[in-house]
Amino acid sequence: MDKLVQLRQMTKVVADTADVEAVKRLKPMDCTTNPTIVLQALKTPIFHEDFEEALE
């Protein structure tokens, strides 16, 4: 059994990251709304088109 599975049995797993792919892969129960991390995520290619559209 991997450590993440063991951890999920004892507590809730949350994410404090701008790595959207890690969030998709690890499926945390919750994610941060820290503005610095949100801005960091918006700078990634996955959000480029949406961010540019919002600026227009």
C-alpha cells in the first residue's frame, strides 16, 4: 500500500499547489484558494487561452 493511500485512511488530503496536473492525479479533498498560488496556476499553459480571454 502506498503512503498516500495510508495517509487517506487517517486524515483528509488537501492540496496547496499550482500544479493542476498533480491535483488531477492525486485527487485531494480540497485545494487552497491562496491568491499567489492561483496566480501561479494561471501562468501555466493549461490556462493560457482562458486567461487571455478573460483579460480581453
